[in-house]
Amino acid sequence: LAALRLAGAALLSPGSCTFEDSACGYQWDYAHLPWTLHGEGHYISVDTSYEGEKAVLSSPDLYSEEWSCVRLIYQIGTTSDTSPDRARLNLYLRQEGESFDRLLWSAKEPSDSWLIASLDLTNSTKMYKLVLEGEMGQDKSTSIAVFEIKITSGYCIECDFEENHLCGYVNRWNPNVNWFVGGGNIQNSQSILPKDHTLNSALGHYMYVDSVYVKHFQEVAQLISPKTMAPISGCLSFYYQLKQESSIVFTVYLRDMSGFYEEIWKTDSALNADWALAEVDFNAPYPMEVIFEVAFNSAKGGYVALDDISFSPVYCSNQTGTPFNPANAGCNFEEDLCNFYQDPKDGPGWSRVKVKRNVYRSGDHTTGFG
């Protein structure tokens, strides 16, 4: 067991910590409340048993020239959800040579279970520290706990579903259809496929949604990615299998923080029982979630499986992206449709017409006779 623990610790990247036997080089600021390491439960926490406003925990010096992802598994416990000054957990980036800490993320929602936050860190040539700050608020029985900090290279939206926390992807619960983890070596594990894509093995994991419990027309299951916390653009790719006996609609959306959906990909036909690669260009200049949505029309619709979501900052067509020229979007429709076109899937809809001005109508906007 000791050898396995040492092997597991060796696999942790710098700045990562499971708080099993130590704080992994993380240090708390003695000018504030102390953090307590719980070796039996494997977490670190601070509570209001001591008087003070906050507790500060700093990582060792870190360095990464590659884009990386920080996953934080945490919990905020309180007896009052209505306090005007609630406990809060903040994560800051302290870069070498800068005189201030930059706030990366903040949370104040209380929970009876562990929650996960995923934060993108852009590549940098500077040394940096991660600084966790627990603000205790006014509630006299508050606690803040951190179960794990994990730093991995790559983007937070990437996932092969081989880890317990599923990279922060969450299923939007539906009484009838939901995304489940498939595969693995647990005796009673759910599975619809003989092998996953990552390991090409029955031991590997993937996500899937099945129509067997569908009860209503257009039952929808959604798998939601962590929010992008830094501007990214490029190529999103993933592997999927689709078995269709009646109509299934498998769609990928981007959703911003206002709840606006943008469709970026959709299946166009049923496939053979094998993993297929999908690639789609997308641009997320502000925080977005990627949503994998499956809609069924019957309990005998079939299933969709998903694995190995990855991202590249190079667009799928190996282009760096075409700068948008607003002049290309303008049109007065006097000569033709300019760069506008009718989507053939929608059928006839828009028509270019000439409307002359008379006493009852004003004609077109450009000249009145265009």
C-alpha cells in the first residue's frame, strides 16, 4: 500500500495535491486562520472554531509554458443560506513580478457534497503561484474544505472519462433519459458497448445515453462541459457511436452565460456500430459551455455513446481562422444577395423582390424603388 501511495504521488503534476499524507508544498499564511489537514478523510479545511475573517493557502512556485487546466474539488458548509455575508472560496493567480493577485474564480454556494470547478490557465513564461482564499463570512458555523487540486496540461473541455470526476462534465438530470458512464471493470457497471475508444478495451470508460426509458416525444438528455474560463478558438473533436432505430437527433451546442444556444454540429445519418470521429470549428471569446444533446422520439430509438473529447487551437481545416470583415456582411440587395444564401435544408423561404412606392407603402428602404 505504501508503494502504491508513493507511485500515485509521483504521478501528480507540480501544484496537484490529494491531501492524503501532506499538503504537497502548499503553505498557509500564519497572519490569518489556520488550515487543518485531515489525513483520514484526505482533505484540508478551515472553519470558524478560530476567530478570524479569512484563511489563505499558497501553492509552491509553478511554471508551465503550455496551456493547463486546474480542477478544484471543494465544499462550503454553512447552517444559513440567507446570510447577507456568506462564506466564499476564491482562487487567485499570483504571477512573478506582479504586485497584485488576479482573481480566477470564486464560489459561495453551500453544498452537502463535493463540487468541482475547472479553470483554464493560459500558457505563460512567468513563474506563478495559485492562492486559495477562504472568506468565512458572518455565519458562526461555517467550514470550507478542499478535497483535491489537480493541474493537467491541456484544456478543461478535454476528457476521456477515465477519471472519477469526469473532468467536470455533468449530466442535466431528466426523470427519463440521462447520460451515464459506461464500461469499466466493476461487476455491476452499466455498458452498452464491448469497448471504449480510449483504451479499446472493456475496462475503458465512455459516456452514453439510451432511449429505453423514454416516455414522451422529444425527450432530451444533455451532457454539459465545464465553462471555458479563458478565450479559446480552434477545433473541437470527439468520437461517438450512434445506433438509430427511430429518429435520434444528436446535436452539439455552445451556450453562453446568458443562456443563449448556438448550434455548431449535428448528426445527419445513422452510423455503423463503430467509433466515428467528429470535428467542428468553434470560437469562445467569453465563457461558454459545450453541450452534447440527444433527443429521442421513442423508447426504441437507440443510443448514442461519446468518448475522447479533445481540443486544438488550430482550426479543423488547419487554418488559423479568417478575420471577420464587417463590409462583407453588408447588403442592400440591389444587384444580388451579396454573400447571403438560403440554407437548402430549410427549403424555400426568403425571396428577393421589388416593391414600388405608392400612397399605401413606402417601397424598399434603399431608394423606394429598389
